[in-house]
Amino acid sequence: MVTNYVTANPPTWAENSLLVWSVFGVLGAVSLGLVLWERRLAGEPEGGARPEALERIAAVSGHSMNPPAVSVPVRGRDAELERIGRLVRGPGGGMVVVCGAGGLGKTTLAAEAAARARAEGRVVVWIRWRDDATQLGQNFTQAAHILGLPEARLEEARTGRVSLVDAVWEQLATVEGWLIVVDNVDTPTRVGPGSGPLSAYRGWLRPHGGGALLVTSRDTSTQTWGPDAGLLALDPLADKAGGAVLLDAAPHAGTEGEAEALAARLGGLPLGLNAAGTYLSVPTSRHRTFTTYQHALENEFGDLLGAEHPAAATDPETARRVVRHTWDLSLDQLHHDGYTLARPVLQLLALLAPAPIPRSLITPSLVTDATGLPATAATVEAALAGLHQYGLIRTPPPTAPETAEPSVGQLQIHLLVREVTAHTLPHSQLTEALTAIDEHLTQAVTALAGLPGRAGWPLARLLAPHLPPHLDRSTPQDFMTALGVLDNLADVLSSAGAHSDELLLRRHVVEAETLQLGPNHPASLGSRNNLASALNQHGEHRQAADLHQQTLADRERTLGPNHPDTLGSRNNLANALDQHGEHRQAADLHRQTLADRERTLGPNHPDTLASRNNLASALTGMGTTSGLQTSIGKPSQTTNAPSAPTTPTPSPAATTSPTH
């Protein structure tokens, strides 16, 4: 049953329509005024959103999303901090990605930038990425709410009338002067919402706010972050800045120079510097100075920087702070993303010398021989691309010599990344991998001999630092073959004018032969002769003359005064003296050598003619040719290649036919 309470006798005033509508008009105006006043109190202006006053926002900024404290000075990052500061202070906002390999101090840099922004009165929100897009959305919503996002707009998003991510960024676009940091976004493809690419800027990370969005990540790819994000790739610290980091942590551990030397040994990696500084600051540590710590690294690397942490396997935050484990996070991620050869290829690179590596050396056959895993050109390229994307390898500009030589691609691995990776390689895989490396180095040097003209010179320069370990690993059975590989590459380097690289190999050959064969072995004497000639080509004429003098005396004693190698040493000694400015002594030696060669080889032998040419050069230096009837050219060096298993070849530096 329904009861009708409407009276059949309305009051008299209700029959007056003009009065009724006037009353309703007044009530409506009052209601509208109350609504507008409520919106003003809530910070939502009539006619749309407006920027919130920073004073009001600062009053609610004491929330749980605060940046971590920076307890020590941040060294060597002034340019990076200034760039971030300009973005925070400037109009229009934007997005910057601080990126690079693990251990470079990305989080520390971001925390310092946040502290400086807060000191300037900016609103700062710190968000730590935990591989959870839902949590990230909640964090951004909270940040937008701190920056004035009205409850009514949030309610519209909750009920699905508007997109939450769009509502959040609409609010962030209306407020200026804020800094939002999203730390450790190492899996940017999972940021969301949705599965679209981050570079489309429809997700949680966008460069279109009124303030600055700062993201830290190991992903250094411009394709990942898109065209509107500024990438700030971190490099290791310079020695001076690295030394300052060590002195901040352990001020009584040594001098500034000693700290800088240790910083250089650690490759300027902030994580390694902090680990060393923390160790040295503990009174009970076995090593208390920068120098003793640096020396201890050679034999105790596993205990000092290569030590395992029991929690690293299950706690990514712990792994980030431990030198041994920090790069495992990137390698695990690459493996998860399908780059199955990334870790094996990095381990292979770590077994080569700490120097740029020619890209052409890392072939599918080398990877397969070294790791036992199937490899193709595509999978090797993908592995290298993944390692580069996560900052674990660098690709310096291709070598571009001053001449018209071709460029050569190269790969570079950070000193500590190399050392830790090699340290963690299972011993069962080490022998097979090194054997494969040695075989492919030999093949690479052999292939250089078949390249015309200057074509192989840039590659020879890159290969040079990797050859001494190859010789050191050789067995007695293949020692002479390994010596031949180094001698052959040294000859190519001599032709290229790369005397510093040539000297590296020549010195190593002399040291190895002297140790293995003895100082008076013909091979050792031949290599010493070649080293002295390389020193002479490099401009070290006095040092070259001294070494030639020693070699000449040893050859006269062991081979006799008229042996061709003895005469070659005397010829080369004379050349070094001549180039050192001792023309008269050089001319006397050349006369003696010319007479002995004419007597033992005949007047028309190429070596005899070379001696006559060299004597003429020395006499020219004295101001006379004494009537010698020969064309004067560059003095001819006599080289030896006794360590090679095949017939020795003349040094390309000679201008006339040398003797052996």
C-alpha cells in the first residue's frame, strides 16, 4: 500500500509562479557558489586545472618516497649533475635516462641530483622500479596526488571513465619544478601499462611533464627510450676523481698519487672504488694502504673483489652492491630475453688481453670452439648487441689512421668486468677456451700475410696486445711456432710504422727466448738483433746501439767474427751510431764490415752493396763520400728471424737486400 502525503490544499504563495522561480534561482546561485568555493579550497580552479602552488605541494612532500641519502661527496660527475640541474630548473620539463653498466654509480648520481633539487625547493619523488608495472602505476599515482591530482579525477579513473595513466600525466603536465626519479629500470619493456613500446610514450614513462623525469637504467639503447629522452651514458671515473673517492673513504691509507694509481687499477669503476675504500677503512683489515691493496689484487682478487655473497642469488639489491655479482643481473636478463650466447661471449672476451679486441676475431667458429655451443653469425651478433645494450662492452670508433688505411671495428670490455668474468669462469672450461683463442689468433696473423699493401695494418695494431699471452701459454712443443707468430706480426707492424706495438712484441720474444733457450742461443741473439733494430726505427738510437754492441760481442764469441749474423750485427750497430750522430765511428765500422763482406761474400753480393751504401751514408753525415761509387739511400738494417720455423724473411724496413 502506498500512502500519498501530498496535500490537496497548497499554500497561497506556491500558486505565485514568479515567486517560486525566483526562490529556485537564488538557491541555485548559492549552490553554485558553494561548489566553486569547495573547488578553490581543493586546488581545482574553475575552467580546468592550473599549476599547483609549490608552497602547498612542499607541505605534503614528507612522504615515504624520499631519495636515499648521499653520505659522501659525489666525485667526477659535475657535468652530468649540471645537465640534470638545467633540466629541473628549465621550463618545459623533459626526461633524462642515466644509463650504463652496473657499478658506474647511476643511483648515487640520481640521489645527488635529487638532493640538490630538494635544496632548491623543488618537489622530489623517488620511485624504485621493482619489475612490477602495477606497483609503478601506484607510485606514479601517489606522486601525481602529491602534486595536486584531485580525488574527483582519481575517482573517474577508478570507475574507468578516464585512463589512469593519462589522468596522472595530465596532472604532471600542469605542475612545474618537480623531479621524479625512477631508479633501476633495467627491464624497460615491462614498464607498461600494456605491451606497447616504451618509446611510444603512452605508458608510465613520458617526457611530456612540466617537471623533470629522471630514469636510471643499464639499458643504453636509444631505440628503447625513444627520440625525446635524453640519454646520459656514464663513463668510469677519471683517475683523479677515482683517487678522491678512495681518499674520502680511507683518508689515511696513502697519498693522492697512490690513491689515483689504485683508482686506475680498478678502472675507475665507482662500485669497485667504494668496495676498496670500505675495506681500507676497517681497522682490522689485513691491507691498510692503497699500495698494499693494489699489490694484493694480483694474488687475492677472489678474496677482495671476486668474493661471493650468499644473498646475491636471491636478492637483486644485494647483487647490485657486490662487485662479483652486479653484472650477473644484466647477463641473467639477457639470457631471459633470448640472448643465450651473451654470457659465453663475454667470458670469451674476458680471456683476451685488457685491450681493444678486433671485432673480426669474434667469429662463430671461435665461439663454438671456445664454448662448445652452436653459434651462427646472427646469434653472435645478437649476443654482442645485447652486451653493448647493457653497457658490458663498448664499441670505440673504428680505427681510422691518418693514411688511407681501412677502418677496423673493435670491442672493449671494462677492466673489472673482464677480471671478474674471467675469475668466475669454471676451470673446466678454461683450457678449451684458451686453446681455441690461441688457434684463432694464429689464423688471424697468418691471414694478414695474404693482405695486400696496407690492408692489414689496422688489424695488426689491434692484434698486437693479444699475442704476448699467446706466447706465454705455449707449450714446449709449440713454443717455436708461437715465436714465429709474434715475429710475423712484428714484421707487419714494422712495415706499418707501428713501432711501439712492434717493440711490445720484440721485447716479449727476447724475454721468452732468453728464458726458454738461454741468452746465447742463435734464436735469442737473432731476436735481440731485431729488437735493437726496432728501437733504432723508433728513434731510440743510443739504446739501440748499446743493444747491438752487446749482440755483436756475443755473436763474435759464439759464431765467430766472419759469420753473416756477426757481420749483420756490426752493420746494424754502425747504422744506429750514424743515426745517433756518431758518424766517424759509424763510418769506421761500415768500412770494416764492407771489407769483410767483400772478402767473404764477394764484391757484388747484395749485402756487400748494402754495406757500401751504408758507408756512403755515414760519410755523407761527415761531409764527404770519399769517392764511393754507389747510390746513397736509407741505411739498410740486417734482420734475423731465427725463431720462426720457416725461412726468415727480410725486414720491410730495409731499403736494400739485407743479410741474415
